[in-house]
Amino acid sequence: MKLSIIIPTLNEKENITALIPYLKSHSQQKAVEIIVVDAQKSEDGTAERATELGAKALICKTCSRAAQMNLGAREALSPVLYFIHADVRPPKTYLQNIQQAIATGADYGFFSYRFNSSKKLLQINAFFTRYDGLFAGGGDQTLFIKKTVFQKLSGFQEKMCIMEDFELTQRAKQLGYQHKIVRKNALVSARKYEQNSYLRVTLANLLAFVLFWLKRPPTTIRAVYKQLLNDY
């Protein structure tokens, strides 16, 4: 089983310079296709760097993770898609983990994670990503999904300017597709917590989920989230 890894980017040259070699070094030869989908307004040469590192680079006219990931999925050649943010590192065994999950009946799934921080509160937050629940399926957990299932779901809703990963997995659950949380930790940047505070990020996350469940417009959710946090 081959895997198409899709990475949406905006000015992520530094991160993909580390991520692409990492993904290659922990996969079997020719078992993964790496697609970097850079926003057209990206200014740091991310796409060019991705090409130099042997990835397929696409340019998306719309600066939106949902639109960028949909473009990558349309160009992907493998039967399984794996969506990952540029600043996240999946576990070294990611390919085998995904292969096993799909082989044992999962239609889609995600990984637990840990932060690149020793702070106790972040360790507690990360611990709960091992379990299914109302908050499972966010982008930091990364997402693997059968391409056929992704197509039946019509991909990410491009109106979702925030929480696009979560919205997709909620639809998949409601339609009865089988998922698995792989208890192998991805490594997630704690930058958001460091630039704000634990309480501010937690409050922003909770408000985003409440507004999502209340079916508020994505633009409203994003505005509230952005108002609370720096560097978003």
C-alpha cells in the first residue's frame, strides 16, 4: 500500500526543509509520494525548496488549508491520503502504523501526539489525544484516510477557514466510516502556547468547539479564535 502525504503550506520553507527528509528517511523506498501545496501568496520559496528535496510542489491560488489539501488530494496517486501540517513530525513508524490500521479495517484515522515541551499541563492535554471523544480529529493529530472515502465525502469543505479537519472527521463518523486512533505520538510544536498562554489557548479552543457545535459560521469561529491568540 502506497501513501500520498499532503502538506499545506504558507511560508514554511524552514519547516519543510526538516520535514521532507524526515518523512523520506522513515519510509520504504517509493512507498510514499510527498505533495507540498503552497499558497500562491507564500513568499519564502517554500515550493521551490520542496521541489529541490524531491517532493511534488503545487501552487494553490486560494490561501486556505481546506482548498490546498483538496488540490493535493486531486493530484495524489496513492489509494491512501495522509494530511499533515508542516510543523508536525509523525512517529518514525508512521507508514507501518497507517498500513496496519487500513489493513485491519480503518477507513480513516489519526495519531495521538505529544508537545515539544516538558510543561505538565501540555503533557496532560496530549495524554487525552490517545482516546476517542468530542475533541478527537483535529489537525495536529494528522489525518490518514482512504482516497475513495475522501472522495465520497467530497473532501474538505472549503468554506471552513478553520477546523476543516475536525469537520471532515465528524461527517465521516456520522456516516458510519470506521476510524482508528493510533497510539503512537506525533510531535507537535508548543509555539502557540508559548506565544500566548495555556489559559488563552485553552479558552480559544473551547470557544471554537462550542461555536462549531452551535453551527456558527466558520468566519465567526475564526474571528473569535484570532482575536484571542497572537500569531494566528
